[in-house]
Amino acid sequence: MEQDKKNSAQRSRALLYVGILLCILVVAMAIYTIASNYKNLSKAHNQTRIIENIDRYFESRRQDFTIFDVPRNLELNITDEVKIQMLPTPNFTKLDGDEFDGEFVEIKRVDEVINNDTNSTINNSKDLNSNPNLKANPSQKLAINSSENTNIKPKPTNKPKLAIIIDDISTFYHAKKIKSLNLNITPSIFPPNDNYPNSARVAREFEFYMIHLPLEAMNYQAQEKNTLKVGDSSAKIESEISKIRSNFPKAIYINNHTGSKFTSDYDSLKKLFIAFKKHNMIFIDSYTTKDSKAKILSSEFGNKYLKRDVFIDNTKDEKAIINKLKEAIKIAQKSGFAIAIGHPYEQTFKALKSFKSELESQVDIMLLRDLYEIYN
């Protein structure tokens, strides 16, 4: 009996120790989980804060890099005395593949009087005077040898034409990266929402831009909050396009973000085209599905139909992107023109920069609006 009692007591103590050990493990796991969640939340908060800081930095210098955003080795045709100051490179943290890696040139006037000769240098273009969409920025007082800044269309040549659209634009950082290429890139900008609060202001940094409209996809879970869906009422669709018109008063062209389900549904897409017609907008098909009804509806509404030929950066690799650009060149050489779509990835900007000379030697890189005017 005594031996049984001793064995029972030993088993009880063993169970007690095991219980204590399990409790310690549970507490340790709980502490680890809480610490990990806190770390992730802190990291997300820091990234959001960094993005906001970058946007504030670029927004505060909007006039500087909007007007004078040209390579440092580009000759400046300046008739008034100016002072050129090099601003130090901000030490920004790398963000999801994007990296700030340059210096800005800030050009300031020594005197505040602009002579008439300087003003006439910018305003003597017929395009600027005749086309309301091509008016010079009132603050643009110094003449610069850049078609981007003088808003003069490139002279037509016999080379094939290529429009390069960069989708998903939403920040001042994106704007800076596009402008640094010094190419006729067409930015397609997200409508504002909680994720893209500055996108309407970012649009002002471009003389020409498109709207990147979220539409429902067949298989895509990470859809935007303001995505239009199959079955949405005409009133809801018209309301969304009305908001876009209010936020982007100069916008004419609009393409779809995702949208394979929406663009393949005739009735839903027709409601959208009715709203486009009311607000004087033209749809460019990102062509995310071969079942798109955009060509049929463009014909019904009396519009030209243009669609994407190549997505250049489905693979985020610089060499792969260059190969896709070569594919776009071949299509342009065969058809006379082509439309390529990319995204604001670091690899995409690097590929465009390294392949720029080859692009310019084989095709005319045109803004989407100019391509639309020339081709059907």
C-alpha cells in the first residue's frame, strides 16, 4: 500500500511538472506571436510613413521637378540669369523594389522679372495656342529643349509607332521615376481611394495621362475597393465615372485595371460606355481577356478601338522585359504601330533606361493620344 502511495505521488508530481512545462510553452508561444504581430504592424506603419514622406517631399517640390525635370547633361536654353543648386540626395529606404537613387537640380531665378523674349519662346507654338489640352504651365518661364516640357508633338517619321503605358501610377515617386526616363511614356493613374490618396494631385505632374479604372476580374482576389463589378447598376457606374471626371478634369483616355470578367460582359460594359460618352471619355482596352466586348461597343459608340499588344513586365526581370520590348517593336514594324503596357517596377524602369537608345532608333515612341489620333 505504501509503495502504491509513493508511486501515485510520483505520478502526480510528474503530471504537475508536465503541466507547468506546457503552461510555460503556451505563454512563450503567445509572447512570440504578439511580438511578431507587433513587428509586422510596426514595419507596415514605417513603410506607410516612408511613402507619405516621399510623397510630401516630391509634392513640396512640384514646380521644381515638373518644369525642370530633365537630365543634367541636357542643354538648357535659358535666356535669363539663373542660379543652379544641387540638392543633396535624400536618404530614403528601399520600398518594394523601388529605390530613390539620384539628385535633383533646382533652378531658381535671380531676379523676379521675366522678359517678354523668354515668354515668347514657350508660347510661340501653334499647338500651344490652338489646342486647349496643350497649354503651357503658367509657371513655366524658362525655355528648355524638351518636347515633354514644351508640349510640342514629335515630328512624324516613317518609323513604326509605339505607345508605352505605365499602369498603376499613384505617387509622386512614380511620377519622378517616369519623368527621369525622358521618354514619351503615358502614365495611367489610379482613381483616388484609401490606398492612393494622392493620385489626383499626382496627375497634375503630367501634361498628359490616362485613368486606370479597376474592373472585376475572373480570378483576382486583391481587387481595389472601388472596383466596378458585373451587375452594378447604371447609376453606380455613372457615379464612379462622374467622380473620376471631377478628380481628373483633363482626362480623356481610360484603360482597365484587371477586368477580364467585366469587359467580357456586354451589358455591364455597355453601361460603362454610356457613362464614358456622357463624360467625354474614350476607352483603351488593356485586353486582359480575348472575350472582351470593347471592340464591339467602341464601334457601336462611334469610337476607334485600340488595345494592348504586349504586357512587358509579367516577369520582373530586366532581360525578360527587354525581350518583351523587342516583341513590341516587331509588332509595330509589322502593323505600323503597337501598344505596350508595363508597371512601375524597378526592373521596368531599368529596362526602359538601358534599352532606350535601341527603342528610339527603331520606333517613334508616342503618347497614347497621338497614336489614337493617327490610327484606328
